Amino acid sequence: MAKRRVQLGSLRGDGLIHGAPTGAFEDLYHFLVTSSWPALIGLIAAAFTIANLLFATGYYLDQGIENARTGSFADMFFFSVQTMATIGYGKMEPVTIFSNILVSVEALTGLLALALMTGLVFSKFSRPTARVRFSRYVVIGPRDGTPSLMIRAANLRANRIVEAEIHVVLARQEVTVEGDTVRRLYDFPMTRSRSAMFALSWTAVHRIVEGSPLFGQTRESLADCAPEIIVSIIGLDETFSQTVHARHTYELDEIVWGARFADVLVLHPDGSRSVDYTRFDDVEMLTPAK
């Protein structure tokens, strides 16, 4: 049987998707809500400008705006802006049937656009987000005498994430007996996958024992299967009482063998604790890396 090969995208980010509708207009609301604030404001400004240019063109062709300078497209454009924003300074007004119809259409367009933009901006403001920082590397080293995979995360907000849960998966490329190239996911059982209160830092530990996806593996044995360790944390933000989540992906060159994380927890004389983020990404080598 001839071997069949399937081209797969990386799991980092959204991967590669072929043959499926992925453009912004296929799911416009999701695209706008998840876009950055500068991008959203820029898109709104662009849509506002284009709409007014279109209406201004209609007014300019009809020349039905009283007190507008003859042949002045700028006057038509700013009249359109006043109409859409319901400003109405009273200096210019429509005098022909066509211009009045155009004003009516533009007024309705402005009302609908205002309602849509209000809902969109409110949804974006109220969208729950987590400020979780993941360490630059994951480390593999002894923990309580057992080789373990360790992942460090920190809650950067002053509040707490309650009932936080961490889920860690190994994604690797394999070839089936039929010769198909597939990407398989293996769960990492954690020694403690839930935290009643995620406030400062959290070092999640997976014991590499028999049955672990990493049992008997080395950097060299994983090099040919394009491994990725995908980490997700989900919990309830105690301030907003909304579910928040964070995700991060580590590739092979971000896995450090024979190391441990540098201590970042600082105990103060009054008994309070804080996290020294200047050492958050630091690792300490225990044995030569494999």
C-alpha cells in the first residue's frame, strides 16, 4: 500500500486550515470582539468614513443641499457627518426629494450603526480575560525523588482565580499503520490539577513514571515528532464572577532537561508573600542537559 501523507499545521496559535471559510466576514462579530482595541477603533473609523463618503457622493450628484457651496464635496461630506451623527447645526438642509430620501436612509443607517457599535463595545468591555503569565520554559528534573515535568504560571492580577484547573497535553506527530501522518494528543496527569485559590504562582507537576507520555523519552527521541506541550488554565475570576482562561504552548526548544525553576516566592517579615517576577523565567541546571 502506498503511503499517504497529510500536511498538518502546528498547534501553536490556530494552525493551518485549508478549504474552510476563515475570513473575517465569515464570523464578523467574533472577529471584531476578539480584535485589539486599536484595530477595532480603526475599523469603526474606516467604516464611518466610507459610509459618509458614499452618502456625500449622493448629495454631491444631486446638489440638493441648501447653503452648501456649489461643487464643494467637503460640504456634502460634513453634512453627511452631521446627519449620521444627528448633530444638525442648521446651516445646511436638504431641499430636493432625492436628498430628503437620502437623509432618511442615512438617519436610519446612523441609528442602526449606533445600536450595533454600542453592543459591540459593551461586549468587548465586559469580555472576561485572565492575566496569567507562563514561564518561558518548562523543566524536567527530580521532584520528591521522581523525574517530573514542571510548569510555572502566575496570576498577574491582584485578585484571585478560584477553583482554577490546569490541563496539560502533549501533541506529537505520528504515523499510523496505514501510513497516514496524524497528530495525536496525550494527557499529562498532574499531581495537583486543581487549585482552590490561584493568587500568586503555581508550579504544576507531572510525574514521569510508567504510563507517562514522556516515560523513557529524551530530547533526541522527541526531535522527529514535532512535540508541543499545550497548557490551559481555567477558573472563576472572584471579582467579576466570570469564567476566565489562559493558554500557552511550549515547543521542544522550550523544554529544559535536568533543571528546576529558580525560587521566586519572597516571604516578608510581616508574614506576607510576594512573587519576584525578575526571576520568573530563570531555571537552575541540576545535571547536564540530555
